[in-house]
Amino acid sequence: MGLEEQPLTEDQAERLLAVLRWPSGPICPFCGNKDHYVLDLKNANRRRYKCSACRKQFSVTKGTILEGSKLSLVVWIRFIQFLCKRSEDVSLSDIHHELNVSYGAVQNALDRLAYALKRAPLRAALGKSRNP
Ligand SMILES: [Zn+2]
């Protein structure tokens, strides 16, 4: 089943991001420990992990450009898919219409992506495949 055709639920989006970020299971972003447990929080919008070593809590977005974003993970995935799919220039307005979110939210997401693109290792990875 292709990701593009199948509408994701927020839970599926979260699981997808977790697998992409931690292929062999969650790693504490504070201390790098692998042992953790999942907190059973009824009102949490996404899975909360608690590190068994440093006892700090984290979610899949902790320490990433998605941390603190008001956009749902589903919208983030659709946003990135949309940018990857389009070969021509994409305007703020195109993204606004595609995702049905405010211009402010689109600008905020673009700012976050621009920040990530300037940083290693993404910058280095992109640099290698780029034509001069
Ligand atoms: Zn830890």
C-alpha cells in the first residue's frame, strides 16, 4: 500500500516517524539510553516514553524540528510528501491549499525545514547528491 494513496491516522503517522527516527527502538534524546517504558497518559496527544536511566520523558518529536509544532504529524508527513512530489516551484499558497492549514502555519513549517536543511548531517547528505 502506497503512503500517498492511504490517508494516515495520527497514530499511524506517529508510528511511522518513530520507525524512521529509531529503527531499532526508541532512544532517550537526553542520555542516549535505550531502556524506557511507555507512559499510559489518557490525555496525551501522542505516546510519551520515560527513560529508565535519567527518568526524563520524551515523545517522538523531542529534539526534532517537529517539536512544539502546532501541526499534526499527519499534516507534517503530507507536507513533506507534497514537497517531494512536486518538481516545479511550490508557493506558500500551493501548500496552504494542499494541506488546508493557515499561511502562518505553512510559513512556520517552512522555517523549521529551512533550519534543518542548514544543519549537518542533512546538509552534508544533500550536498553529495547535488549538481553544482
Ligand atoms: Zn535518558
